[in-house]
Amino acid sequence: MTADPIYVVAGALSSGEDRFLMHLRPEEKAHGGLWEFPGGKVEPTEIPVEALIRELHEELGIVVEASACEPAGFAEDRRQSGQRPIVILLYTITDWIGEPRALEGGAVKWFSQSEIMELAKPPLDESLSARLFRA
């Protein structure tokens, strides 16, 4: 029997110029030095879009409205031997207030779709990128 999954939300922020924001994970964290869509864990009292709004404010210092978050897909791992699987829910976002900046370490940078496909990313972000950009 598999343990309850860990739900994570991520935002594919689009600049409107076919560029998307990616976050470089700090070296000391799991998957350190890899690029990911910004976001984080869903707390037990939150629905996913609320968690995304909170996480983007904490990580990037931006304000996002729920109406600007469009579900885009998900990716999951299937861990073995009782480890908790991870499910990432991805949303596209084209409207926010503020200039995104890395507030919790690492870095943020804008990339084209083809550049994102070439970045070193955690496995679930690889899956999300492939689905989002239909690669």
C-alpha cells in the first residue's frame, strides 16, 4: 500500500513574449542546481490554487489572483516501498503584480520554450515541460 501523496503546485509564468520564468533550486536543497517551475507544497488547509498564490508570493514576491491561474496539467512519481509519492499540479499564469525575484535562494530567469527543454530539471519538471510545450 502506498502512502498518501505529497501535493505540490507550480506556476508556469509567461511573459507574453513566449518566455517562461524558471527557478534555480539552491544547491543545498534536494535537486539543488536544477531548474524548476516555481511553487511549493499544498498545506492541508489549502486548495491548490490558494497554495500556489501563497507560494509565489513567498518565493517570488508577486501577487497573483486565483482567476489568473489556469490549470495546465500534472506530473507524478510512483515511489516504491511506502515512500510518499509526489504529485505536482501545474498552472499557467500570464498576469501578476510585481517583478518576480528569488526570495528563498537560487535564482530566477526567463527562458524560451526550447531553452527550457534543454535545461537540467528534476524529473517531474521534465514531464511538466514536455506536456506544457508538447515536446
